[in-house]
Amino acid sequence: MRRWLKAVLTVSLIAAATATAQTPEERADLALAAAHLAAASERTEIAPHNWRYITNPDLPADAVEVAPEEIVQPGDLFKDRPTDRPAGVPEAFVPVQVYQVIYEGEITMWRFLGWLWLSEKDVLELHEDLVTA
């Protein structure tokens, strides 16, 4: 949301500057800058709830693991634990930490990606200890 608001404000400033530009070249340069900004500020089409998660009962109760092949953009998650429930987030959703295993050669590392809101039911399922017969 903050990235979107920042983009809207920047585009508004560019539009105001374009209106005051004196030459066609100045207007074209500003219009091109606005187009580049709009393209750069678009969010990815992958929503956090569409990522593939890994069942991992060893993680803390407020943490989930995203599959290693998933691409998570920096702006898709909260940097810090959310304190206020955003508008539109159902009561059954809880804030959780998101981690991802990164494989670099023979080295395996855990990377903290951020926080997001997930259904409490889904979080509990991701922590189930699977038993195979």
C-alpha cells in the first residue's frame, strides 16, 4: 500500500510538472519518466496466499516456510510484525513470520523474508507433524 501511495504521489508531481513544462521536449521527458515510474511500481501478480508453503512442524508457531522455488518480492511482505490488522483482513487470520530455505551449492541457509497475514487454520496445518505408515 505504501509503495502504491508513493507512486501515485510521484506521478501526481510529475503530472503537475508536465503541465508547467515549457517545451514539447520537457513534456515528453516528464511523460516518459511517469511511464517508467508507473511500470516500476506495479506489484507482481502473485499474491502471498498463492505461494506454495512447506509443512514444517519444527518452526515456531508464528512462522511458515515458503517453498525454495517461490520468488518473493521485497514489497510483498511486512518488514516488521504488523501491530494493527489491515482493513479487509479477516479475523481468522494471524500475522506470521515467513522463511525460505536457500540452497547455495552444498550450503543450506534459512532466510527471513518478512511478515504476512495467513489463515490460522492454514498455519496450524503447516505445523502438523506428518506421520507415514
